[in-house]
Amino acid sequence: MRVTSPSRRRTAALVAGLLAVAALAAGCTSSTARTTGTSDGAGVIGVALPQSDDAQWARAGEALRDELTGRGYRVDLQFAAGDARTQGSQVQNMLTKGADAVVVAPLSVDDLDVALQTAVADGIPIVTFERALALPGAGFAAAVDPEALGRAQAQALLSDLPDAATDDDAPATPPRVAVLTGDDEDAWTVRRYDAAREVLDAAVADGRIEIVAGATIDDAATTGDDDATAAERRTRALLNPEETDPASPTAILALTDATTRGVVTALTTPLPDDATPSPAASGSPSSTPTASPSPGPDLDAELAGQVTVVGSGGDLATVQALRDGIVDATVFVDPRELAPWAADAVQALLDGDAPRVDGSEPAGLDGVPSATAGASVVRARDIESLLLDTGWLTADDLS
């Protein structure tokens, strides 16, 4: 009878274990073997959002984390600092570390393609959050319609401008409108801009307004260090009080949260005494600030008060400017409304069930099951009911 020593038994067991692991890995479609998450809260959910600088995304991250952890999941929450390639890498890393599902607000479909193909191959559920862009393999979209936002902003601006046809006090010349938006390579931004321009173009045709800046997406895009900084510089240049250009706008439509913050900064913050003026914007694509141009001179307070501004978002600075009459209106979507829909979809998809939907069909999602959150036009009189009573901000925040 052959006797096996304890050390040999341990060695044999180790070899057998390694062979079993190798056999399991051979059956996987990716480099990471993972335990599939379930609807009872087992597993890790990756959450990839564009940036933490916008209140919109910071609050979205908090709401998603709370909803998912409340169901027992662990959450890997990451922000991409506004960089699409960074977001692609973050999602890929989530999958490599074994995420069981991913909730993503896509900055770019192309930059997410490699990661999403990995998820599709491994059967990992993908939920699109807020930005209604069609993603390969997405099983659900908790969405905001960019066309609806753009139309709402343009209509809010037109309603606040004098109309010579109905207002005896309207100026002899139509209001001069500047349109500012974000990255012109962002499909979401382009869709929002196009929808806003459809509304504005009808007013141009009727002689109600004149577009003096931002007549094309190339000219409207505020490229630079970041959207907010570039929008601030562009606004100072457009409203330069030292210039006598009659094309200076009397109204500004800021189509993104970041550009709105930039406009607000230009209208409320004095420049240092040693700041160097930049040339006034002419309305041509080449006049849009690039790289790091010096900002224009400080705006005259009286001139700033004469500019009608409609913006986007519920950042504190934007709401304070709204309260103080610097901004006439902002279009706001509360991302917290979408967090329960996204979390419910994660649960359903992990359990192999169809997510519940609300019957909406946002453009650009190609039949992906969805739920949407509507936009509200917020004016100073609406701050309490829409932003304070809902807990988005507190009275102390605004004091």
C-alpha cells in the first residue's frame, strides 16, 4: 500500500484547484471571471458620470449611489472630469474589476465602444443615464431628451423678449441674440443646439429676433480650457462696453450648465485690475476663444442688467443669479427623478427580467426601454417651489 505524505496531498489539491480555475476561465468571454449580480443586491454596480463640477452630475451620483446601496449593491462611482477618453477607460476598468452592471451617462459613444463590446460579450447589463444617446448593448435608458431641453430654453427666451408686434414699448430693432453651447463634437450638445435653433429660426423669419453670434454650431461652441471658462471669456468679449459694435447682443441663450456658469461669472465677477482685454467677438467661428485667451474687460453693471439671459441647470451660482435678476430663466431637470428608474432597471436586468418603462420614447434611443424626466423652466418666482421645497437647495445655500 502506497502512503501519500501530507505535503504531497496538499500539492495535489493545489494542482487540482488550479486546473479547476483554468477550466472556469477558459469558459469565460473576458479576462475576468465574475459572479453575476442579482436583484437581491448581490454584486457591484459601476456608475460612470461626466464630471463632479456640475451640480447636476454631483447630485445624480449621490442619488444613484443611495438608490443602489439601498438595494444592497456596492457602488463604484467615478467621474470623468469631462473627458470622453477618461470615461471609456473608467468603464473598461469597472468591467475588468468585475462590475456586474454599469450605469453610464455617456460623453461619447465612440470612446465607450471598446468597453461596451466587452460588456456585451460578457452579458453585463448597461443602463444609460440622463444623456439620451444610443449605446451598444444598452438594456435601459433613464433619459432626458436633449431636443426637449433645447426647445424649452429657446421658447423661454422668446417669451421674455419684447415683441414689436404686440408690445408698444418694444425697440425699433429686434433683439440681438447670442447663442452659446458646449463641445461641438458632443452629439448631445449638437442635438440640443439644433432643437433650439429650430425655434429661434422661426422667430428670425418673422423678424422678431436677430442672431448675432452662434448662428452655427461651430460659432456657438465655447471651446477652450473648459466650457465655463471659455463661455465667460466669450461673453465678456461679446458685451465689451468699450466697443461700439451695434451687433453686441441684447440677449444670451446659454444651452448647457457649464456655459451658463460662464455667462453668470462674466456678468457678476469683476476682473483683476491687471487683466488683459481680448478682442471683441465678431460672430465668426474664428472669433470663438481657443486655448487660453485673455478675458475681455469687466462689464459695466448697467449694460449687464440690460441683457436677457436664459440658461441651464440648477448650480448654486446660476440660481443666485436667477434670484438677483441677472438670469431671467433657467431650464432645470432634476436627475434624482431618474435614479430610482435606473436602479430598478439594474435589478430587473440582473434578474433576467424586462425593466419597467413609463411609455416615453426619447429620440435617438432606437427602441431601448426607457423612462424620462421632464424639464422645468425656472424663474425667480419658482425658486422656492421647484428648488427649495424639493431639497435641491436650501435657504442657507442661497443666503
